[in-house]
Amino acid sequence: MTLLEVRDLRAGYGKVDVLFGVSLTASKGELIGIVGPNGAGKSTLFGAIVGTVGLRSGSVFLDGEDISGKRPEDIVRRGLSLVPEGRQIFSGLSVIENLTLGLTGRRDKHGEKGALDRVHDLFPVLTTHRDHQAGMLSGGQQQQLAIARALVADPRVLLLDEPSLGLSPTVVKDVFDRLIAIAQSGTAVVIVEQRAHLVTRLAEQTHVLRAGKVQATLTKEDAADEAKLTAAYFGNSGE
Amino acid sequence: MIQAILDAVSLGGVYALAALGLGLVFGVMRLVNFAHAELITVASYTLVMTHQFPLVVSMVLSVVVASLMALLMELLAYRRLRGSNPATMLIVSFGVSVLLQKIYELVFGALPRSASVATGLTGTFTVGGVSITTASVVTIVLAVVILLAMGYLIERTKLGLQLRAAASDFQTARLLGVRSNRLIASAFVISGALAAVVAFVNVVGNPQVDPRFGLDITILALVGIVVGGMNSLRGSALGGFIVGAVLSLLNVILGNGRVYAYSWMFVIVIVILLVRPGGILSKFATKERV
Ligand SMILES: Nc1ncnc2c1ncn2[C@@H]1O[C@H](COP(=O)(O)OP(=O)(O)OP(=O)(O)O)[C@@H](O)[C@H]1O
Ligand SMILES: [Mg+2]
């Protein structure tokens, strides 16, 4: 069942175009990767999907409903959450206040308690640091908070922009294990990663974005093939 | 002596409320709403024009009118400016301020309108041989109650949490589902209601309302939020309090030299800002830029 469908998306800032027709889909329970060099337009793509970057053309469907051009606060209510680049937790607020803000985007207000319990099970560190100021958490803990804050809205589609940024390898493994579990529980998970190998091994499909276009799409099997990945990443020459 | 302290605390309290109203709107929009003055003014006119009504009715009306006016400002003038640079927004708010002053002049005339409002509060009473004005005590009680209520709203409620989150990062707050239009409108409505409280206290003290009635207090409250720290509501309120209290004390201390009260107050303000450029409660050390 396709939960997220992006069709021929063009977007940019002011007069500058950044995306030149990007298409992708993500289904229930699926994990999709997006990799590509700095400035490829990965964050812009996420921004265009969640409504913070203006669309030039193309459309975004969430579970069949056209959400193109809707406002971010309305999109999250329909079940699409973004864990933004650089986490963007509210460092001056406590951990529980950050999570409570995440509840704002829920459609179903009855399940709030259950949603909080679930993320506390998934990320126990957030329970022990419940009343601490979020800015005092370590980088890995902050990343967990950022993911948890998106999860309490019970998204059907979860977008994560470079969740591994600044984390040590063991913490990265930890975070990715949780993301796999989240996908298996039925959420469509789309991950942007600078470090391609982190996601290519896990994702059903990994799209290589370069200069605002999907240059190649790799399956898990393709990704094992180092040469293929490199070729996709750097263009046809393969270097 | 005791009266001087009470006066200082009560004026400080009033300025704290005015600064809080400005700080709320600044927090969510990065807008220094100069036209806050005209919210105070319209609430004051409302009190004067309805002085024949029971006091409570008159007060409620002034809160409603000021809140509606704040809402209209947001809808008609500021909504389009969201995300513009702060200088643009400040200039527009000057424009709104002047425009409203002219409208008040057309409607109410340039000369002061006066009527005794809440005459019960103009007297004095004696405690242990010291004569105290009722107005100062009532003002202090009112300011404390409202400040506590605001503290509760901001620290303990969902709306308050959203206001704090939006003040630090509105874009991320929206990503989490915070409805921007609704939240900004709420901030304006609350700032309008606070303006009405400030108006009430001021009208009791000086029932001569003219089109520029709210200007002085707004300018001083702006000084207050800079002194206290624009990025924190607590700082704004504290700064407002300091400015009001210092001004009131200076008036007493300087005696005949009180024409220089403003000058001395600004000397104090400048010294505070030299020591703490981001304001007293600024959370972030100001980065070296030169
Ligand atoms: N707010 C903005 N205003 C103008 N241009 C922007 C803005 N944000 C990004 N860009 C431009 O859009 C292009 C794509 O940026 P984007 O952030 O989407 O890249 P990215 O793939 O996420 O890169 P990275 O891996 O470094 O995060 C870049 O050329 C960048 O300069
Ligand atoms: Mg990016």
C-alpha cells in the first residue's frame, strides 16, 4: 500500500530552482533511502514534501490524498512527520515539553498517553531525563528525542533528514535499529543520509539525488555492489 | 517613604504588564509592535466613554475592545509581513500607530476626554499612622494577580508551551502541528488584554485620555524589554518593572530636579546594557561580532 507518493516535484527558493522533477514512493512498512552529495537538494525535497519549501509544480500524495501546497501544521496532522536536519529540538524546553509539543500534530487526541508510553519504551533515556532541559542532552540523546517527538504524532510516514549526523557509530547503529523497528510496525520511513552505506544496506530502495534529480535508484542487492553505488553517486564515469 | 516604595512597585508592575504584552508579540513574530500604545489608548477611551456603566462591565468592555483591536491589527497589517525583516515590521507598526492616533483624533477629538473612573480608588487610607493611596495598593494587587496568571498560562498550559516553542523556533513548532495563525492571533489577543489592564490603572491615576495616551508608557516598556532581555518573557517583565520602579523612585529622589528623571533613567539603562548587552536575563552570551 503506497503511503507517500511524490510526483515530478519541482521546487526552489525565490528565483533559484533546486529540484527538477523528483518522483518517489514509499509504502507501508517500507524503508526508503535518499543519498547524494551536499547541496543535491535532499533537505529541499523534504521541505517541499512537508510544506516549508514552495512547490513550483508536481504533487505530493499522502495515502492517496493530495497534500501539495498545504501548510506544515496541516500536513503533520494528516500523518506525515519530519525529523529535521540538525534535530531542531527546543533546547530551552524540557524533554517532556518537547514531547508534549510533538503531540500537537496528532489526529487522535485520546491516544496521547499511549503514544508517550510507546516512545518511552523505545527510548528509555527520555524517561530518565524527562524533566531535564533538552539542550543539556548529548547529541545522540537529542537525536532520539527528535525522533520520539515526531513519533508521538503517530505518523504514517516518517521522514528523517540525516539522523546519523554527529553520532558515534554505536549510537548510529542503535538509532537505525529503532528506525527499522518503526518501519516494521507499519510506518513508511524515508531517510536522507550523507553516509550512503548506512542506509543502502537497509532500504528497499535508495534513490541517489544529485543536482536536484534522481540519478539512480538502487535496491539492497545493487547496494552491495560497491561499483554500482559509486557510479550512481558520482555520475556515469564510475571514477 | 513607604508610599514612595509602593508607588515604585506599582508603577513597576504596570510597566511589567505593558512590557509583557509587547514581549509576547515580539516572541512569536519578532515584531516590535509600536502600536501597542494605541491598544492602551483605545482601552482607556473605552473606560472613559463607559464610565457610567458598572465598573466591571466597563473593564470587560475595555478588554474586549483592546483585544479585538489587536486581532484586527494582526489580520489587516501584520499577517502579510510574517517573516519580513524586523526593521520593515517596526516601520509598519509605526505606521499603524500614527494611523490609529489620527483615527482616535477624528472620533474622539484631539483634546483629552476625561471622566472619573473607579472613584473608589482615588482616596487614601492610613496604616499604622502612614497614609497610603488606595490606587497604589490596588495596582500592586492587580499587577501581581495578572503576572501570576500570565506565569501560569505561559509555564503550565499547552498554549503557553506553544508560545514558548514558537518564540524559539516557529518553523519547527509548525512542523509539529502548532497552528501558526491561531497562535499568533492568541498572542495578539493576550497582549490586547494586558494593554487594557495597563489602561485601567493609568486611567484611574490620570483620567485625561487623548489620542497619544498610551505612547509614553509603551516607549518606556520597550526600553524595559530591551533592558530585561527581548528573548525572554520573564526578562521583558522584569525589565519593564525595573524601568517603571526606577522612574518612580527617581521622581522622588530628584525632588525639584525631577525634570531630569528620564535622563537619569536612560543613564542607568545604558549602564545596564553596557554590562549586559543582551539584557539582564538574556540566555545567550552575545557573540563577538567585531
Ligand atoms: N533557505 C534557502 N534559501 C536559498 N537557497 C537554499 C536554501 N536552502 C538551501 N538552498 C540551496 O538549495 C540547494 C540544495 O540545498 P539542500 O539543503 O536541499 O541540500 P542537501 O542535499 O540537503 O545538502 P546537505 O547534504 O548539505 O544537507 C543548495 O544549493 C542550497 O544552496
Ligand atoms: Mg540537507
